[in-house]
Amino acid sequence: MLESIYVGMTGLLGYSRGLRVIANNTANINTPGFKSSSLQFADMFYSGGNLGGGSTSQNRDQVGFGLSTAGTSLSFKQGELRQTGNDLDMAVDGQGLFALQDANGKTTYTRAGQFKFDADGTLVSRVNGEKVMGLDDRGGLVAITLAGQMMSLGRPTSRVEFSGNLSNTVTEQTIGGIAVVDASGASHTLTMKFSVVSATQSGTTMKVELMEGTTVVSTGQMVFVGGKPTPETAKMQAAYAPAGQPPMALTLDFSSDVVLFAGQTSLKVDSQDGIGPGALSGTTFDADGNLTLNYSNGSTVKGARLALARFDSPDAVGSLGDNQFEQLDENAWHLGVAGEGAFGKVSAGRVEISNVDLSQEFSDLVIMQRGYQASSQIISTANDMLQELFSMKSK
């Protein structure tokens, strides 16, 4: 009878542990990156009977000693990716965990990509401030930082494209408002003077002068046939040396939409590729985990690349709390980057929420409750039988 009470107690202990696992899963239903667990049950050892072999009938006297638990098993099924509107919130769509490093140099891993840039410009976790790690060219982990990238120096103009009409009814015409950017980021306004050199039925030849104020900085020649510049003269190379700056080699491109016809002159600058300096205006990450820096001058620059880690077996992963995991077997872990090999893509502006299935948890809860009730009934019945035995002695 006492053995039956002990067996019932193992059931109570096992099902109470199962209830605790369910409670932990349910409590974390809204925790970003949380991975649910399930408790593994096993029967305990047996005694009696012939355990050395033979027919089944020789083991008919075996009796069990109840229920044991064999630990918990993590489920790494992907949770829903929920939109947050924060560009530095990230989720991995597929395999992969973000790598974090604390102040002591310990590396941990997470699926909860809630990040920010701290006061020093280093990408860190919003939970505890661990550094979010990137991968360098040699495959090593490095911190992702904005140091040296707060400003964009821009680039000097190298090409100016024009469109519009040059009037064929005048012998001289001037086009103004040609803005170019020098190596320091300063803008300069130039003009171009077109003078007819010769005009015949076969074509019109024009002298082209690039000017800054009244100073001619470069000259060239254009030939129009059938109202359009010939391919050989449609692109003019000009040298311009701004004051205090190195000379600039400019390509003046008239090849696309420039014509010579009657009517008013409408020639204008269509585009130029120079960019002045700009301040950092926004940061995000693309699908391959590359840091994308946006500047006020309209330029976009690629920065460091996020490191991702994956594992071969859930048995190599241990839960640490704070949405983080650790390596239990370093040989089963691999580093890489998003979009390559078995790694998934990075989705910016989203976080992965818990993968807890509430309907499954409530179903398991009923099973745990019934198991606990049944185990308690075993203890109660065994106790009643003992009471009956004691009452027989008193009689």
C-alpha cells in the first residue's frame, strides 16, 4: 500500500512540473522571440520478474515505480513576424539567430531582434544593452557601429546631362544655371555659350564655351546633322578647376534629348551626378542583413553586415532568459549571414513574437489536470485501504 502512495506521489510531482512548463509557456505568449517548451515524461524503473530474458510470462511479476520526467524540449518553430514600424526592429524569416555579446565578451543568441543605436553609435539590444554582432571579411564577430559614418562627404560632379532645344534662328545663345559640385562639396554655377561657326545643308557646326562668370574655363565643338548632334560630338569633355580645389573632369552629355530646331531655346540641365555633403538621416537593414545608411543629401551607403548563427540540433541550445540562448555544444553551431546557405532573410521593421500555441497549451493543461487528479485519487484510495487495515487490527 505504501508503494502505491509513493507511485501516486511521482505522478503528482511529474504533473506539477508539467503544469509549470505550461504556465511558463502561457505567461510568455507575448514575449518576442520566445520559444515554447514541452516536458518529456517517462516511466520509472521496474522490479520483480525475470528481467534476464525468456518469455513474456516469466516477467508477469514486474511492478513499476511510477512516473519520471526526462527534461524539457525546446520548439524552434518560427513565430509570427509582427510589424512594428521601427526600422531597427528585425526578425529572421527562416533559420538563424542574432549574435549578441555582453561587456564580459560572452556571446549569446536571440530571435528577438529589438535593437537600437546607443549614445556611442553602437548597435545594441534594447533589453539588456548587449552589442549586436556583425561578421567581418574573415568570418569573425565585430560590433556594428556608426563611428565615422555620421556624415557623407558626397562626390564631385563628373557628368552633366542636358535636354531641350537650341534655336537654329540665332547665331549665339547662352544657357545658364549649370550647377556642379566640387570635391569639397561646394556648388558652382556655370554657363554655356553656343556660337554658330558654320551652317550648311549638310549640318551646323557650333563652338561651345563653358564659362564661370565671364571667364572661359573650357571650349569644344558640336556638329548637328538633321537637327541632332552627331555621336562623335554629342559628349564634350571639359576641364574645370574651381578656386582652391583640384581640377574636375566633366562630361557634358547632349546625346539623349538635345535638338537644334526653330523656336525658342529650351536647353536645360537634365541631371548631374554630383552630391554635396549630408548628415545621417536614417538607418535600417536590408534582407541580406546589410546596414543601410541614408543621408540628407539623398545618398545611400551600405555598412556592416549582421552575423547570424544556427545549430544542427535543439539539444545544442540552452535557454538563458531575457530572450537569449547559449551554446551547449559549440561543434553544432555555425556562423553566417542572411540569405546565404541555410540562413533565412532579415525582415526589418518586424519582430518575431512567441511561438506558443495557446490552444495546444490549454489542451495539455486539461491532460495535466486529469493526470494530477488521477494520481491524487491513487494516493487517497491507498490511504483508505491502509485505514481499513488498521481498523481490522483494532477489531
